[in-house]
Amino acid sequence: MPVETINWKNGKIRYIDQTLLPHKVRFVDCSNVRKLWRAIRCLEIRGAPAIGIAGALGAALIAAKSKARSSRALVREVENGVKYLASSRPTAVNLFWALSRMVCLARSNSSLPVRDLKDLLIGEAMEIIDEDKASCRAMARHGAKFVKSGDAILTHCNAGGLATADYGTALGVLFEAKKQGKRIKVYADETRPLLQGARLTAWELLNEGIDTTLICDNMAASLMAKGKIDKIFVGADRIASNGDAANKIGTYGLAVLAKYHKVPFYVVAPLSTFDFDIKTGRDIPIEERPGDEVRSIMGKMIAPPNVKVYNPAFDVTPRRLITAIITEKGVYKKLSTK
Amino acid sequence: MPVETINWKNGKIRYIDQTLLPHKVRFVDCSNVRKLWRAIRCLEIRGAPAIGIAGALGAALIAAKSKARSSRALVREVENGVKYLASSRPTAVNLFWALSRMVCLARSNSSLPVRDLKDLLIGEAMEIIDEDKASCRAMARHGAKFVKSGDAILTHCNAGGLATADYGTALGVLFEAKKQGKRIKVYADETRPLLQGARLTAWELLNEGIDTTLICDNMAASLMAKGKIDKIFVGADRIASNGDAANKIGTYGLAVLAKYHKVPFYVVAPLSTFDFDIKTGRDIPIEERPGDEVRSIMGKMIAPPNVKVYNPAFDVTPRRLITAIITEKGVYKKLSTK
């Protein structure tokens, strides 16, 4: 059973604070858009689909709490709140997709009574959650076809239940393969700087009884050289029209290593992760995060405090290095090599 | 000025405890071979040439402290101590090279009076230190020819003053280039799990006033894709007869990435790092270290305590991925490209 990362409970947003995992599973009730913004910014809520859901729930929260007496005023409040939430993180397009879906719905229903418009927006956020659940299951079914019994699979960062409304994108595929009775062994990259692989992916995989081995990011190449990795599955934060995919920093390097070692490299992401407004990965804005995320780990300094740091949160894997992109609607295979 | 990582002081071995850097520079006086074994094992002393020196000084220490009344008994003590020290870490061949040099010298001078044999062994350890200093300077001169003003250089782990008796192998090249007035910018991989790049390399580079940027290991590929890395310089722990080089885990992956991005990849190591008894990198024993080095960082757990871990300390870069091996005697360039 996947954990419920984020949902709507008694007029508030209830989410798991992912920064405390795997040591503590703490649910936070959030009824404040500023707090939600910070939760996204600080990765208490993370994972592209989950961030999208957080955005949709944020818009619903603004509507639910609004004291607006006209629907036009309510729409304006939602527009402003959505603009604010959109400034929390720049790369995962699911956030903008969900926010713009909420705003469009509000605008095109501004003639409804305030009460009805509020219900409509809350209902839409719930609909987005339901769609994400269905997407996860569909991606998992499509993806599991690529997994054979006996496979050793590498994954990077966390593309699991914590990143979605259900059991994940890349990890969903693995959970589904296991459910189908396939024996798999999973290597999880720890994923510096914020260690989503060590903290979240390892935790989720162990919870599902999957044979899991944690490695440092720089150990993957050595495993590939030894023929110990059969396939790689990762998620994505934004996919350009041409199939270039932004995902957690380190993904691109893995894809190059996969090509060199002839290991199939799969990206698993719902269609809400596609950005058809941009042509290639060059147009994807890459978030740079504070240097102290690298200089320190869990509050402990690991480097000279005055050293400069380069800390991009994502990198872009060109389409030519991706064996297939697995979505809820089907699988896009590589058309040409190079 | 390089720090003095390890030396002989008043009949004891004085070394910097590298596990405390960069926060504390603590010198430890060691007059006990068990303590020295632990210091090597736990990376208080680390870096292939420095481990070699530690081995030589260990043999000298055994001799200096010996109560043997015959030289034959002294030789036996040295033999036993050396065997014990050889069990501290398996990969860096400099340790075995230095230990066997000390034992051979002891054996072939077993006819000397005890006092003279002791002095001879202590003198030999000092000689090994002096040779390493001269090697560092010679490697640096040879290597600096490959550095141009304006270069951005990536390095992995620590191949600096802390790893040698002087200012290092790979880092020695950079220090020399700077002394020659070349403007360089250095990216230091943090080097999980034990963070030698973040803790030691960043500290050494900043001490020498070099423009230094710390990155997580998984960020190097993204920098290469952006054309931001001109060259890579790393050290080595053991080089096979065919030129395959074992170095800190993550080096092989960098070499593959360098090939893909057409970035020259240099290994800098003294001849004492070569193992002419083995043909290829396949014969190099790779140390696997405790899982808790990955599960925790600076004493803080970062993963579920029950997750399995794969923690090899080194990987092997095949000769074909190395642009040149820079030694104190000259430079071995790549003869053929794949």
C-alpha cells in the first residue's frame, strides 16, 4: 500500500513532511498558502506529480478559505495565490500545469455563485489527485512489461509513492513488477545533496519488501561495468516536446553511463510532466539551490564554510539517451539512435 | 606550502588526523603499530603515497622500539609487524611497495649490529619521504605542461598534500600551474562516502588561494555537458602493467563521462603506484568498506538502518579511457584510441 503523501482533509491540506523521513513519518496539516509555499520550496513536499497536486490543493485552499463575496473577487484571489505558489520552484512543470488548470477552471466559471465555484475548485483538486492515481497504475502496467524476473534495476532520486498520489512513476513500475511475481533487485542511488534515494526510495522499497541495496551516486558506473545493472528506471520533472527530460541532478550522467554500458534507460512520467510549449531541453529552467545543501548534510558542515558551491537541482537528459518514455497513455520508444 | 601530513618526530610517527579536517588540524603522535594500523584502516592517514610512507615509518617504528638483542630477531620483528600493517588496507599498492622495501633492506642487512640496522631502517623511511617529495615536484612539473591559463579543471577525491609527503599528485599539478602564473578554476567532487573532496581537497585548494567550487559527485556530468570542464586530473591507488588504474570510487564513471564529452582525463601517480606484478585492472583487489559509511554521514543516519549497502572504496579505469599517466619519470600518453 502506498503512503498517502498529500491529500485534502477537513478543509486543510494534509501532507507528510518528507524532510523527516525515514526517521519520522510526520503528517502536517496546512491551512496557509505561505506555509504551503515553504513546504514546496524546502522539499517537505516534493516529486513532480506531488508538487502538481500541492499546487492544485493550494488553489483549492485559497478558494475554501476565501471571504470573497463575489465570484470575480474569488477568481482574483485564486489568480494571485496561484501566481505566488508558482514562484516556489521553477523546474517541475506539473506545478504550472496544475495551477493553470485551476485558474482556467475558475475563470471559465466566474459566473457561478461563490459557494458553487469554491466546491468546483475543491472538486477539481480531488479530480487531479484521482487522475494521478490512475496515471500511476497505468504507467506501472506499461512499464512492468520491460521488467524481467531476475532483473537488477537502478533508480535515482525518488519517483515513488512519496512523489505522487499513488505508488509512483519509476518505482510504481517496480512495485507492479513485484506484484506480478517477478523477482527483482533494486539499487538505489542515494542522490546527493538531499539524499532522496537514501531517505525516501530505500524506505519505500523496503516497505514493499523489495530486495534493496543503497549506493552512493558515484558507485553506479562501477556496477554497470561489472554487468550488475540490467535496466535503469527514473522519473522526470519536465519533458520537452522533443523528448529531452529534466530530472534530478545526476540523471544525465547515469544516462551517458547507461549508453556506454548498453544498459536500457527508461523515463517514467505522466503526460502532465510534458511541456509542449518548449521545443528542447535547453528551454527547461534549471533550479539552482543554496550552496549550504552541499556544504552541509543533515545540519553538519562537511566542507570549508567559505568554499563556493555549484548546486543545480536538475539536469537534462537528451532524448537520444532515453530508451523509452513510459506514460499513462503508452510508451514512446526511441525512434533513432544518435 | 604543503601541510606535513606524516613524518618522523622524536622517535614517533606524527601525522594529521584527516578524519577531523577541515574543522580541526590535529597532529597525533603515534608510537604504537596497532594504533598506526587503525589510523590507516580508518583513513586518519590516507592517500596512496601517504599510506606507503606510513608503512615505511611503521617498519621504522617497530625497529626503533624493538628490544631485540640480535639483528636476526629484529628482522623477524620487522617482518611480523610489516605483515600486520599490510593487512590494514588492500588496494593502494604503495603500502606493499614501501613495506616490502623495508623488509628487503632489513633482510639484506641482517649482519649489521642491531643499533646500525635500526638506524638504517629509520634512514630508509626518511629516504622514502624524501623521494616522495621529489616525485611530487617532478610530477607537478610534467603535469603542469598540460594546464593552460583559463582552464577549468575537475578533480575527484584528494590527491593533494594530505595524500603525499609534499604537495600531492593531481593537486600538485594544479599548485604548480598556479605557481607558474596560470589562472585556473577547480571543481572538486565531494567524493562520497567519506567526502575527501569536500573535506580535504576544497581545504587544500582554498589554502593555496585557488578558485575552488565544490560539487556533488553526480553534478560533474552536467558541467561537462555545458562545456565547463576543460580537463580532469585524478590520482591513483594502483596501476596495473597495462595502465589500468584503480582510484577512489567514482573515478571510472568520470572517465567514461570524460570520453563521451571529449574532456582529457589525466592520472597523476608516482612509479611506486605501479604494480608490475599484475597484468590488468582485473587483478587489482578492491576494498569493500562497512555499509555504515554510506548509511550515515558524520555520525548521522541518512537511510533506513536495515537497508543493504554496496560500498567499494575504489574502481578501475581502463587504460583506454586515460589520456595520459603522469609520473615523476615522464608522461605515458595513450597509444591508441579504441
